[in-house]
Amino acid sequence: MANIKSQIKRNRQNEAARQRNQAVRSEMRTRVRQALEAAEAGDADEARLKMREAQSRIDSAVAKGVLHARTAARRKARLERRIADALSA
């Protein structure tokens, strides 16, 4: 346990940030999962709607500093490809 006041405060700040980031990541993953489930069910319109929501959450995570921009681009590309494959099959 830290004895220094500044380190005690920094630990508090880090914990608060960790919880905020965890919430953002969880919401993002939930939206991605919902999009994939809709695509696997064969509902094209619903899958495209859910995909837009998932992409929006990914972009939001970038804006909040939770994800790197290139990581987000890669995730969106993979999501689009997986949904296209699921709908074509």
C-alpha cells in the first residue's frame, strides 16, 4: 500500500479510470455480439442496424481513449466481414 499522498490519489484515479474503461469495453463487446447474433439468425436488416450500432460504440471507445484508432479500424473491418459471410451463407 502506498504511503505517499500523491500515489494514493493516483491509485484512486487509476481505479476510477479502469472502471470507466471497463464499462465502455463491455458495452462495445455487447453490441458486436448482438450484431453477429442477428447476422447468424439470417436477419439482414437487423444485422445491418446492429452493425451500425456496434461501429458507433467502437468509434466512441476511440474518442474516449479506450481503443487505438487502428485497433478500432481492424475490429470494424473484421465485424463487417464476419457479418457479410454470415448473411451470404
